[in-house]
Amino acid sequence: MVKTWLVGKWGEEPKKKILRACQGCKIVRYCSKDCQAQSWSHSHRHECKIFSKLYPQVLPNTARVVMQLLLRRKANNLHDSEWQAFLALQSHIDDFRSSQNSNEGGLPTWQTIELMSQAASNYSGSKEPTQFIQALTARVLVNTLSLTTPTFDPLGLTFSPTASLLNHSCTPNTAITYSGSRLTVRSLCEIPPNTELTISYIDTTNATSIRQTELQDRYFFTCTCPACSTNTTNGKPDEEDHAFEAALVRAIELQNSASSQRPDQAAPLLKQAIDLFAPYPPHRQPYAAILHTAFLNAISRQDWPAALIYSLRAYFYIDAVHYQPDWHPVRIVRKWVLLRLVVQIAGLASESDPSVEALQKFGVDWQIFAMSLLSDVSQGIPKSHGEDNLFAKEVEGFAGDTGMGERSVESDVLESEMVKLKRIAEYGV
């Protein structure tokens, strides 16, 4: 009986890519021998023994980036032009010194910078002055980007002096994707010549006041993009609603409480939080964020009907508002995740597995919906990620293995299935 989420062929378990740890330090992990060899030549040969002595303790990512730069510079493994490009980035060192913000542990931001700088200095053996290393740490904090898989699973940090020059907008015209170690800037719309390229530094689906606070606290600037200038979010005006604010506070309390519970105990708390937003448009945060947390919770519990309900709500009512155009990289990835869930359910349904029995009464033809999703993903990938992206190759392989890529769905047949699926999203099982 299949009980593993994300299957390959109908009803078969997938081939999982295993990240293998460096045998020296047991901290840094690699997807292949080629990747490990490139990393060793680039930087890991300088840091491996240090990590080995620290194991099982692991330095914070920011401290590791700073230490790596200092080690590479010390070993003459960092070109002057690249080094100068890093140093030319803004540090906001004075803003950090005067900042009243604290990290999750309650430690003031500036003290955090001092501690990470000291660690990077001590472990690297650098002779650079303390203030220089503190400024370097500050540069890393404000200029690094999140390193992810092609499907946006977090891996670590990227410190690219070129990509760091991209400015922020809450209505960005580009998005960043990764394929292995390659960073690509993908356009989200037609961009006229001589137009500035922008990305989003934060979650732009949050209300204007939240975006402004986060940008000021983390990057020390006030955003004047079109969305912030007009107090709009996802193309819709921000609304003041005291009842909504009260629901928001209570929902976050429930979500925080759920985060410290076992998955089975967290599930009803997350459902309570979701139900608080029933009177409000589903695209308003934090509903979408809590819905996604509940989806992940359902997956961890192998509660496939609940996972489907949460995923369909995002598919029908949220993603089209949050992630425009229809080939937005995040939107394509979310369709891919939903596709894999539908394939899982189809495989279980074919075995009359009791875990999906509650869905059978809706009479959904899972194969038709899966083929529709695969078509959307396959057609969107050339724009969202590029045809040479590792994600594109994964989708192509999936289509070939299942045979779904060779089939088409009539629009009237698909429309009939969509009615059934919306009923699941709206009323549950």
C-alpha cells in the first residue's frame, strides 16, 4: 500500500535525491560528486577542518558566509575585482548600530553582528580589523538572497554582488530562480528597454503597513513603489477593519501555539485559525500563510483529503491573485505540488485505500485534473524557469514516465471536473 507523498508513476514511490554530507565535516551536504568537487575548489577546502572541529555545532549562515569570504581572501582564492564588488555594497553599518530591533532570541541586532563577526574572525584567523569584519557582516545581512531549490525549498544563502544590485519593488518585474548553483533573473512581464529591473526582498502579499515595517527594519528604507504609494496589496486597496485585525491577532496566537505541538495536536488549532477568516476575502494575509501551514501539517499526517482541500483553496482563490501572471514561478511550482498530490490520491483511490474514501463521493476523475495541471505546468515552465532548468527536466521526466504528457483534455470535460473540485474546496469532505 502506497503511503509516501509525491509519487512518480501512478501509485509508485518516487526516486528521492539524497543529499550526502561531506565526510570531513559532516555539515555541508551535496547533491552530486560534481557539485562537491566544485565546492571544494571554490571554498570548502578552506573551511572543512574548521567545521569538523565545531561539529555537531553549526555556525549561523551569515557567519559562515563572512568566514568563507575571509578564508578565500586569506588564501588568495578571491579575485580583487570580486572582493571589491562585495565591499562596494551598502553595509548600513550606522543603521545597524542604532537599530532597536532584536533577533528571535531577543538579542539586539547589533550584538548579533558583533558575535557573528567575532566568530568569523576567530575561526578564519583573519587579520582584518574588527570594524572591517563587522561592516562585512552587515553587508552580508542586507545583501544576501535566499538560496533555494528550483521549487523554492530553502537551502541557504546566496551572496552575489551582481544580483545584490537589484532594487526592491512590491510590484517587481522580475523573479529569481535557481537551477543547481545557477541564479537566473526571470521577467514577470514585458519590460521596455532601459527599464530598471526589480525583485521583491520580502513577501509582497502582506498588507502595505507590514511591508513598510519589514523593509524599514531589515533594509532601512521606505518603499515608494506604486503599490506602497497607493496603499494597495495584490492590486487591491488595503482596508482598515478592526474586526479583521482582532481575527488576525487571534489567528497568529493559534498558529504560534500550533508550532509547538505535535502535528495531530496542531491540526485543530490551525483549522480554528483558518475559520476565523471565513468572512473575509481569502487573498488577505495571514489567511494564505496559515492555509499553507495547515497544508504542510496535513501532508505530515498523511491526511490526503485535508491536504487537498487546503491546496484547492489556494489554487482557486489565492494563487491567481498573489502570483501574476499565470506563469509566475511560484504559481507554477504550486500547481506542480498539487499535481503530485492528485497523483498520490489517484493511486490510493485505485487501491480503495480508506485514507481517501471520503473523496470518492465527489466522483472526481483524478486523471483528468492531473493532466490539466501537467499541461499548465509544462506550458508555463519555459517562462517561469526556463527549459534548461532542473525543474523543467523533472517535469519532462514525469510526463514521460506517466504518459500523461501525450494526452489532452476536452474543455467541457475539464469544466465538469472543476465544478466538483470547487465543491471540495468550499465545503470540505
